[in-house]
Amino acid sequence: MKAPLITRDDQPVATGVIEESEFIRAPVSAVFRAITTAALLDEWGAGPARFQAKAGGRFFLWDGDMEGMVVEIQAPNRLVFTLREREWKEEWRDSLVLFTLTEERGGTRITLRHSGFTDRRTLERHREGWGEYYIGPLKAFCEERHRS
């Protein structure tokens, strides 16, 4: 589903996609558990969190500042969910996040694709936030727990 091309200034617009990839020195199964288990999300910094790891399951991160619904889950390699910020207007549609996790020598390649933003400013804020508040802490947490 596509976002509206252009509407009023305060309405959703097609603004692009965030695509990021990071190598984590930890097994695929461990990284997947860290992004789909509320207690582990709490440990590495996305909490307080609730996460129902099943299609149709609801989740809340950062004490409800972000929320969504799991669209698809194929453990331990694929997770797709809707995402919206608490502050978004009711009429704005949810964004869509896809994580793919692939085994690579010595660890896991996690790839993020995030689309469906309300505006360019929101896209850029999320681009920074994914690295600083999600991927970076996730990587540090997983690598610390799985040092060889």
C-alpha cells in the first residue's frame, strides 16, 4: 500500500525508505530473541516493552512511545510489523518495518527496511533513532552476551 503522494503540509506524504544493515557477532537465534522477547528488549534499552511474538500480536516499546502489530514472523530470520509513534495524528497510517536476519560467518547480518513515514522530518528522525536507540544498543547487548 502506498502513502498519498502529496496532501496538506500536516498530512502523510511519500518520503522514502530507511534501509540499514549491521553485522552482529552473535547467533541469529540470539539476535532474533533479543528483538522479539519483552524481557530482553527491556534489558538492552527498548523497554519497558511488551511484545507478542505472533502474527497479529501487539507490541509496545519505550513504555508505549512506539507501538504496532506483528504482520509476519518467521523465526529466526524475518520479522515484519507496523509501527506508529504515540504522538502521530489518528488519521496518519502506520509505518511498516521489515527485519531480515541472515547467518554470516561469525554472527548475524540484521537488515532493516522502514517505510511509510508521515513526512521527511519524521523519516530523518527515525533514521537517526534506529542507529542510536535500537541497532546500536541491540548490537552491544548481543555481542556482550555472546563473547567467545
